[in-house]
Amino acid sequence: MRYISTRGGAEPRSFSDILLEGLAPDGGLYLPEEYPHLTPEMLGQWRTVLAEQGYPGLAYEVLRLFIDDIPAEDLRAICDRTYTAEVYGKDEIVSLTPLGDEMLLEGLSHGPTLAFKDMAMQLLGALFEYELGRRGQELNVLGATSGDTGSAAEYAMRGRAGIRVFMLSPKGRMSDFQRAQMYTLDDENIHNIVVEGVFDDCQDLVKAVSADADFKRDAHIGSVNSINWARLVAQVVYYVAGYLRATTSNDEQVSFAVPTGNFGNICAGHIARQMGLPIKHLVLATNENNVLEEFFRTGVYRPRSSEETVKTSSPSMDISKASNFERFVFDLVGRDPERVLDLFAAKLVRLGQFDLSDDPVFAQCSEWYGFQTDQSSHVDRLRTIREVWEDRGIVIDPHTADAVCVGRRLQEPGVPMVVLETAQPVKFAETIREALGRDPEVPEAYAHLAGLEQHTVELPVDVAALKAYIAGNIG
Ligand SMILES: *Cc1c(COP(=O)(O)O)cnc(C)c1O
């Protein structure tokens, strides 16, 4: 299988070649030349695989359709090592819990950082280690985080050969839990750099270092951001697992409700549906930062400025633009790279937005691609957390509450709605207290983190100081 750029200006590449890259050289995003086609017979076989070999077996079956340049036995071993009960706390890896009539909660947050990003990041860590070893190369992952992505990356890369992580975080801006989770790691290859500034300062530092092409090459700087193709393909697996667990035959339809920020999670759902997984609707739920809700409702895509991006109680969805959205638009406009260029490289840059409301393709978002959308407010999320607790005795986090709330509004009789749970409530204690008047339970394995020593280095907002720190800690 070859991968092409949404902007048409890159040579087709193999999986292993794009694995260690972010954007394609032409500024586009990589996608397979063609999605693999899933027949009802294959789905039946996968049902057996999931029953007999569990999640790692299913992951192997799905991934091998997209990855043909890693030998089968190696890929199988990577899946077996990645999706273990030891890492995810349970044999099933993901859980499925009834939430009401025809509504199910698919638990994706049993990984080491208690959020769904572990599902993809853990696989990425294993694939990176494998590929770097095969090439005799090393990689220094440089990133900025306001909390969740940074810890998922560190827990995925810790202790791995050939990889170091330099993760910038803003001083005093993360929750106690997030700090305890990240800063207590004492692996030699993990560097927590606390910046005396805000998140935007951290991100600007990463951009400045990456913009120095010589330094970037010499210091083997790379990233693990949400546009990495391997992260998306890893997420396709839990749509298949959720479908198989929610159904008994291979032609039933289900819908998925997805709390959405950068369009990574739901883009994997789109890919699963394009492959032929019987998904009726992909319900895209946003919070007050409704860039994507607005597009799917009106046809206008208008990324926001940072002043326009509000701080909400579901902070991992507080985005100003949706970095994976270009992949869906590529499919929507009939995989025409000229149109993607016009929309993303011309209109968006010149006008700050593009408008497909008068274009016949816009209607296909719902009619052909099955998207539905709505947004939740803070009050909606608090009410939903309270209702789910009172009805079911389950505490859900505010991101998941967003999807439960919107999923309920858009549910249709006869079609099960699988809501993707993206984080554990303990990560968002303040909102849980506001909703339920008490603290979320701290999982036992995490209670001890509070007492452990934290390992950080503090740096000013200074590109030269950051480069010097990296240079002094590699090679
Ligand atoms: C990252 C994240 C999301 C949003 O996922 P995208 O792939 O960016 O759309 C939702 N909930 C939680 C808890 C997250 O960490």
C-alpha cells in the first residue's frame, strides 16, 4: 500500500517511510492511495479473531491491511506487546458498557495516562522503536503540551531504544494530576522541560527549533503530533472492536458519537466507514469551540484565533483549527488535490475561511459520509454527568459527557449508538466536583504518584537555551 499527500505534491511512499514524518513535504497530509475494502466475510472472520485472540489479534488483522512493509510476524509481535492487560489493566483492552436503551459506552481510557490517546500513542512508540532499530537511526521527539498529549507521548516512549522525548509544558498551568503523571517519570530518555511562560510560548519554541532545518536534521528532531498517519490507523481498530462487540451479525448498523477536537478520533471512524464497516452515522460532538460543528451545519470552515478559542470544561477539545480535517475534505471533494490546495493553501490563507455551502459536495457530508453534528455547553455536560451517575452509577468525564449529550439528541430508534469514552473522570476533578458535589475516585495505581519526586528542568522562553539543552542531552 502506498500513501499520497492530500495536496498532490509528494511522491507516493510506503508506510515505514511516512511513519517517522509529520506533514508531507508539500504541506499536505498522507492518506492511502485507496482504502482497503472490507467484505462481510472478512468482518465475520474478524468477529472470530476478536473472540479467540482478543484485541491484539484484531489489531493485527486491521493494521496489516495498511502496513505491508513490516514482516507479518514482526507486526503481530508489535500488536501483542502493545495491547496487553498489563498496560491496559484488562484483557479486553477496551470495555463496552450499556448506558441506556440502545446506547453503549466504549471505554478507551484504560491505558497508562487514562485517556484514549494511549490507544494510538502506545502503538506509535512500538512502531518507532522497531523502525528506528531497523534503520539504525535515532529520533528526538520535541513537543509542547498543556497536559494530555505530552503525557501520552512520554508513557509511550519511555525506556525505548533510540528515542528521547523533550516535552515542553507551561509552568504552573497544568493540573496537579497532570503534573504528577508527567513529571514523576524518571526514565533517562524523558526530559520534562518546564517553560516560564504559557502554552503558546511552548508551542512557539517548538516551531522555532523545528524551523532551523540544520539543527532539526543534525539533532534528529521529530514529532508525534495528531496528524501522524500511524496514530489514525491505530484508532480504526477500536471502531471495528466496538462494532463487533455491539452487534451479533455482520450487517447490523451502529452509529458512533465522538467527542471531537482535532478530528483525529472521528477521522479514524470515517476511514473505518469508507472501508465498509456498517456505520450508520458518525456523530461529531464539539464543545463551545464549534469550528467543526459549524462546518458540518453550514458548510463554512472558519478556524478561530486564539482570542476566539474559549477555555471550557472539556479542555482537550478547545481547538482553534482541526488539524486532521484536510483528510476528510480530500475525500469529500473527490480526492482532487487541486481543490484541496485551493481550499487550504489559498482560500484559508487569504480569507481565513472557506465556504462549501453552495457546493453540491456539501450535502454529501451527511448523505454519503454519514456525518451528523451538534455541540454541548458547560451546563449540558454537567447535567449529563449527573444523569449518567444517577441512572447508571457511572462517572463519566466532561469530554465523554459532551458525546453522550449530543449522541442522545441525535439517536434514532433501532440503531445502537456507541459513545466513545475518551478520558477517566479523575483527570478533570474540578468539573466532577461541580457536577456531583464530590471528588472522582483516584484509581489505585495512580494514588501513589502524588508522593513521588518530580523530575523537571526549567527553561526561560529562549530558543537558544532550548537548543543548548537538547544538544547537551543527545548523542
Ligand atoms: C484529544 C482528546 C479529544 C479530541 O480528540 P481529537 O482526535 O483531537 O478529535 C477528546 N477527548 C479527550 C479526553 C482528548 O484527550
